[in-house]
Amino acid sequence: MTNHWIDIQHADVILCIGSNPAENHPISFKYVEKAMDNGARLISVDPRYTRTSSKADTYAQLRPGTDIAFIGGMINHILQNDLIHRDYVVNYTNASFLISDEYAFNDGIFSGYDAETFHYENDSWAYQLGKDGLPLRDNTLEHPASVYQLLKNHYRRYTPEKVCEITGTAIQDYMEVTRTFCATGRPDRVATIMYAMGTTQHTYGTQNVRSYAMLQLLLGNIGMAGGGINALRGEANVQGSTDYAILYHILPGYLKSPVFDNVSLAAYNEKWTPKTKDPKSANWWANTPKYMASLLKAYWGDAATAENGFCYDYLPKRSGNYSFIKLMERLQQGRFEGLVCMGTNPIVGGPDASAIAKGLDKLQWMVAADLWETETSVFWKRPGVDPKTIDTEVFLLPAAASVEKEGSISNSGRWAQWRYKAVEPPGDAESDAFIVDGLVKNLKALYAEGGVFPGPIVDLDWNYGQGHEPDIAMVARECNGQFTRDTEIKGKLYKKGEQVPSFAFLQDDGATTSGNWLYCGSYTEAGNMMQRRGQDDPTGMGSYHNWSWCWPVNRRVLYNRASVDLNGRPWNPKKPVIAWNALTRKWEGDVPDGGWAPMSEDGTKHPFIMIAEGHARLFAAGLADGPMPEHYEPMESPVANSMTGQQCNPAVAIPGNIDNSGRYPYIGTTYRVSEHWQAGAMTRNLPWLVELVPEMFVEISEELAKWKGIANGEMVTISSPRGTIEAKALVTARIKPLRVGGKMIEQVGLPWHFGFNGLATGGSANVLTTAVGCANTSIPEYKAFLCNLEKGGIKA
């Protein structure tokens, strides 16, 4: 989230797209309703009519996987009708920057594409540079090579008629959404976007999010109170797990993970540290060498020295894609001896789940750590399998629940809050920290006796107390970072062992450690900032700066220096995030996104400090599938792409088990219900929740039910090229057919929580989904696939 939960109350318009917060993020809806009480309008854009839709002022149905067409039409409306927040767009975005004359876009393909490798070379997407090395600009926005004109030309095709032909949205609903939202491109009006997995789980999921960001930048809604684009995380600590690098391509704090040609720390820093010649660019990622050295010192302590590159050689260097999908492909090929699953249930939660289950059969051993037996932990018991044919040795480690252990969680709004152990875990259950600590200590002992390349394990600086389990406070202190020797910074001496006060004090010479530079400041010499529960709110904006701690540096609204004009005055004085006090020469309100003076003064910096050019990117050259979002069809689609001749995302290879022949005529999409959680292990074993939603179901329209002769509650069979499941039919007006390209297309909705184990059982929706992912993140395309549906259960 660029903003935070409480800040939603300041919005004038709230667009929920790819999300259903009333059901799946109910606490967020408290602040949606506060905004509505103050006159805000709520828009729900969703394939299904959800509980969020029922509360909305405007509901617009769209076909799964067509967000870019929907948003592209809104961008076109803004550009054709000059509805941009012009001062914001000219001064704070790259709209005025000129793009290379080599850049081109033809029939769905950007310049630089190699069809054999599904890869773009992005040299032609670069800025034109002047003699001073800075991007050439035209602040009138009239130059044909300017980003603004390229955007205008690109989205000119996205007319309301074309958009609705693709999305299936009724044109009157679409225009109401467009006019309502696009009226916020003025200082005294602001809109926010709330999105979730409905946005990201597509082969162009990253570009979906990009389209939202572009829309908000054109309207001047980024950095504003009640603005931004806000990702609604599906669990309490999804934000924290991402911050701490659960994804394969990053290290903690979103540092890049080394690739094969980063042969030394110097080579790594040269590759991944952005450069700029603009004296007004903060270019905050220029601090990469400081953050990286401090991380390596946190990992390997005294063994990490300047002479050995702080043990950089110990880090693995990747070549290729190690995302979940690719790992599961390797599993199915029998290329793993063992697998550790901690709090994960891939044969319910993973795409093409039956194929993953067959891959587990090839393992020599597997460890599963969870609260209950999961489908994955007892994969040999799945229907249709003879356990005698499976040789995998499985170890089930009973794990403690979140309320049975202490530590921090970082919510969607980036607030890191400390939670305490409420009760002891039952029986032999232990915390994740206990399990990992024991594993590492035993590995260190074994490698101390010898082995291939023992250094990375033996030299680990692993000391978290001598108790039964690790001292989580010591872990938190290490994440913050400490001084490794007496160090003087800006005339002040910091003693060896002291906590680093903030990431601005981290060093690249080994003088500091930090397990995550973003969290530097969360545990200072003053104590654990995440434990704070101060309820004072002097700004009156609901920031509560003394409640918990928010990365970075306790800033509650990201990019907040874009919420003021060039003189530091809030665009909307009634809802200020920050304001410049000319007398004290300080910013007031939230922690500013960089403490420099306003843009009108000398020596200042541009407001988007994480970007080398200091301006938000309406045109971005860093993505795998193009500098601007373009509509492509999902990998499985019942229609041809009527926008261009390019059917699906050209930067994604087409998997073998895709079927667009017409054998599977219905669009399938997955979703969550309030009563069950994720892959279901926690909730399908709790009787009171099982009573509420006891079995797998599939939502179908009244029209499809009539056509198939299906009554509500009857068993039906749903099939795709990947497999077949059965479910109870939920015949409802909440899901309707769509008119797409002149024909009616049915869609069906399936909750994805069910499996064969536990108190509540049922077919797993992900048996049907395909293992293909976003070009940038590899997140699977769960939200749009093709299937068939027939009356009756699976025939024996």
C-alpha cells in the first residue's frame, strides 16, 4: 500500500477492482464506510456481484483478465478530455520526457521483441539525452516523442465501445465509473484504488498494477491523503514476508538477488546501483552498496571483511527462473531429492495441482511443518493413489499458530506491529523460529565436521540466545542493525554494539550490520518501536505515528512530497499529508519522503526519490513485457484479441496444456470466502467454520443453470485440460453471462480453499488452473482459465 488502512477514510472516490474488501479484508471496509459517511463514492468492478458490490454506489461487471482494457479506456478518457492534474503531471512525472526515436509499437508488439525467446531488448525504450546527460523534456507536453503524446496515441484505441466489447461491461456502467473516477484530477478531490489477487494473478498482473499507477499519476492522486494504489494483502504478514525476501529474485529490503555474472561484490554494486547525472535526483537506490554490505555483515559477522567482499561469494548466484511454477516443474521432472514445506500446501494452493501432487511422488523425503495434516503432508492418501507405490519418507512437524508465538507482523499499510504469545502451543508444536534454529544449528555442526563448500553454513553469525527457542527480540535487533565498531557520523560517535538509528546511518565499509535496511529504525537504542501503542494523533489525519512503526522511517504515506506544490503547500489544504513551514524551515505532518526543501528552492530533490530520474514513470522501461500496459487475452480465452493481432502476452511462453479449441467454453475464476483461509488447513479443521461453509461449491448463473438443467445444490462436474473436480452448484444472480465481441459468454466462480483432507473436504479449484505466470513476477494466472461444466458428479 502506498497509504494505509486508516487513510482510506480521506478518499472522495474508492475504486475496488480485483478485490472484494467487504468479505476478504473486512477491517479495511471500516474506513471505506467512514469515507462514504463523509460523501465518498464507492465503485466495485468485479466479475461477480459481491458484498462489496452490494455496498457500492456503482457496480460494473467485467470479464476476468480484462483490467488493462478497462483502465486503458479510463486513461484514454483523461487524455482526450484533458482531465490531468497538469502541474502534478508536468513536474512530478516523466510525461514531459522524450523517448528514443527507435521506440515503436505495432499490432500488439513493442520494439525490441524476439519471438523465439519471448524476450524484449529494451534499448529503444530509453530516454533521449541532452549533452548534459539528462533526459530531454518538453514541458508543454506537445512534442510527439514525449511520454505524454506516446500515451495519448497508444490509448487512443481504447474507446468506450472497444473497451466494453472486450470487457463485457455495460457501456452505461463503464461511463459512470469513468466519469466518477476521472473527475478527481483536481487538487480538492482524490481517489484511491484498492486491489488484491484479482489484479495480480494474471500473465500480465504487473502491468495491471502499472495501469492503476498510471491512472492515479495522471490524476495527481499518488502521495495524497486518501489516494494511492493500495494492495490488500491476504494474510496478516504477507507484506512482511515480501519485505524479508520470500520471493526468489530479491534479498531483504528488495535488494536484487545476485545473478551469475555478478562475480564479485564490486560487480554486483556496479550492475544494480542506478546512476544519474541530475543533481536534483535523490536516487536513493544509490545507497545499494551500504545496504548490501550491512546485510552481508548481518549474515556472516566477523567472517565478513572488506578483504573478502564481506563474504559475498557465499551468496548463491542465480541463472534463470526459480519461481514457484518453475520449482514445481522441476519437482515433476524428479529433479529434487527432498522438499521442505513450512506453512504451505501446494497441492491445494498451486496451479495445476494434480501435476504437483504427482511430482511429490518422486521425492525421497519431505518435511511439512503445519498446524494440522495438510493435503500436501499426506499426499500419498489422495484419491486414486496406492500408497504402496510411493517411497517418499515424510516428516510432519507440528507448528505453533500465530497466537502461540511472539514476533512482528507487517500489515498491508507497512505498519510493523509486535504481537505477544497469548497461549502456549499444544503438545509438541513448536514455532517456526524453533524449527529453523534447530535446523541451522545441526547443519552448522555437521558442516563443521567437513563437507562441500562449508563456509556459508559454518560462518553464519547465528546467535539468538540460549533459550528453548530463539530470542525473537534479538532477531528484531539484528534486522534493524548495529554498529560493529566505534563510528563517527556527522560529528556524533556511535559505540560498537549500539543499534543503528536509521538506514541513513548504514555504511558500506563493514561498520554496520542490518538484516533489512528498510526496517532500520524499527528497534533503536530507545527500544522496540514496533511495540509502541501511542494513540496520540496531532495531525488529525489518522497517522498515529507513535502506534507501532512503519517502514520506511515511520513514514505513513509514500511519495508524500508529491502531495504539495513546488512551494511545499498542500494541493489540498483540508487534507494535508505534509506541509513546509517557511519559518522553521521544516516539514510538518507525516515523515516527509526526503527532508529536502520544496522544489522551488535550490539544493532540493525531486519527490520520487526511489527512481533514478526522480519522476514517477508513466512510461517505464524496466518491465519484461513493455513500457506501457497493453491489453492481451489470458492464455486461455473464449475470444480472439480484438484490440490487436497479438492474442496473449508475448513475453510469456505458452504452456503445452492450454486448450482454446472450444471444448472448454466457460471462463473460470477463483476467489476466497470469509469463512475459509488460503489453502484451508486452518479453517477446514475448525468445526464452527466448517458448519458455515461445509463443502466445495461453484457459482453459476441462472441462465447457465437453466441451459444445463441444473438445480441449486445439485452436484456438477467441472473440467479443464488439467483435470476434473466435482462441486455443489450455487445457482445465483450474483454471477451473470457477459456479452463479449457480440456473443454471450458464461463464467463460473470457484472458491479455492478445499481439498481431500480435514473436516470439510471437496474438489480443489486449482486442479483446473494452469501453471503459467506473469511475465515479471511469475505469479500464476489463477483468475482466468477455461473449463467445462456438466450436470452430475464425476463418473466412476
